[in-house]
Amino acid sequence: MKTISLKLPDKLKKGLAERAEREGTTKSALIREAIATYLSRGARCANGSFLELAGDLIGRLEGPGDLSYDKEYFKDFGR
């Protein structure tokens, strides 16, 4: 196994150490697992707003468009 080094912000380093101790493993093992999980996903997260990313879902569901204006929907709400 090859060795690499990396720099971590203090907050991330602290969280890594705490997690390793809590799980009874090493920081290196956690980092290897995280990298393996990231690489196995294949695709990167897309950039953009939620609206842009979920645009193909808009209009797929039925129901009132905006519940805040549908007074009948809130009839007996909370009873």
C-alpha cells in the first residue's frame, strides 16, 4: 500500500479523529472508505439550483399548486 499525505482544516481533522475513536478504527481506514465510496458513485454531484436540478419533476404530481392559498385544504387543520 502506498502512502500519501494531505492537509485538512482543523474542524475536519477533529471530526475525523472523533469518528475513528468512536468506531474503533483508524483515521486512515475511514479516509480509504470515504474515497472508495466516492469513487464507486461514478458521477459527480451536479451544480445548479434545486429548481434546475429538479426541473424534470415539475408538473409530475397532482394536487393543489400552492397550499398557502387553498383555504379549503386547511379547513379543520389541527383539530
